[in-house]
Amino acid sequence: DIQMTQSPSTLSASVGDRVTITCRASQIIRNWLAWYQQKPGKAPKLLIYDASSLESGVPSRFSGSGSGTEFTLTISSLQPDDFATYYCQHYNSYPWTFGQGTKVEIK
Amino acid sequence: QVQLQESGPGLVKPSGTLSLTCAVSGGSISTSKWWSWVRQSPGKGLEWIAEIYHTGESNYNPSLKSRVTMSVDKSKNQFSLKLSPVTAADTAVYYCARIPGYRGGYRLGYFDSWGQGTLVTVSS
């Protein structure tokens, strides 16, 4: 299985901050990577697919980049609604696997 | 806009069978999409379980393959999951989710719509 490792595990930030989360794959996954946002008690919500494509309806302050084994999710200006946990997920080969998550907390 | 809704028992006895159904509304299950189950437990995070196409073609996570069966009921526009036998390690929130299917000949594997999730506890 391809292992997905996110860093950091927890991130403390303030409204307006630029936030970057990193996801590393244990093997090359080309650009077959998605990012999700999850709030407590809710299902994950798709933000980014194909490493850098923004899902319809997702604010443009979210962006994704990377290819191969290293990827980043950037929030250009953190908003109050963005405090949540973020997960990466690869779909290069079976089984699809997720990162362990990055919790974005209020500083 | 498609909506997915999980249903099934919230409590299953050890060595028993976990059975869940996902009802799809707002669209037909018989499209070029794949339909999947994902679970989330505190110990293992998010874990993809399996997926199925409306033709019945399915793929399973090798770590669970020997215990999992998925099926699709086109007449009811729903799909189902069976996991057996279960242990306490199978306690989790189970989500059904949709995979967009294909783009440019490539098989996609991300989840663009999710159900709200249902907690299944394995306990005697």
C-alpha cells in the first residue's frame, strides 16, 4: 500500500494567515491526489482533486500543488470557517489511502 | 444534486455481520460513477473499504477483502456493504461516497459526494 504522510499533525494559526499543509506519498502517485476538509461530526468535503484542480463551489483561497511524491494544500488567507481537519488521499493505485490528517486550530 | 444516506444497525455483536445500505437520491446509480464505502475510526483514521459499479463490478481493499461483500440494487437505487465476521476493531463511522468515475480514459478514485455517516459499534 502507498503510505500518505501529512505534516504537521496540528497547526495553530490566526484568521488572515497563509497556511500550508504538506502531504508526502511513499511512492510516485503522479498527480492523483485529493484534499478534503472535515469538521467535527461531519463527512469529509472534497476541496481539491488531481493535485491542483479546485472542486466546484470551493473558495479560491484554497489551492493545491505538487506532483510525484510531494504535495501541498495552501489556504491563502485563513477564514473562521476554515478551522477544521484536512486530509490528503491518493488514487494512483489500489487501495486508495488517506493521510492521518492535519488539524488547523485557532491560535 | 446527488444525496447519499446510510442506514443499518448501530450495534453489531462480535463475530456477527455488519450490514449497511446507502440510498442514492437526486440521480441514478446506473451512471458512469462508482459507489464506495469509507470508514473512520479513532485508531486508523480514514480507510477506504470497497467500491462497486452499477454492473456489479467491484474492488476491495486487500486488508478487508476476505470479509467484505458489496452489492448494488438498481431497482431501489441503492448499494450495500456486508462485513463479516466483525471485531471491536471494526467499530467506526461508516460513510458511503460517490467516485466521479472516469476522465480522459483514466479511472478516478476520489470522493466527490458523501453520506452523513453512521456509527457502527461492535460490542456484546
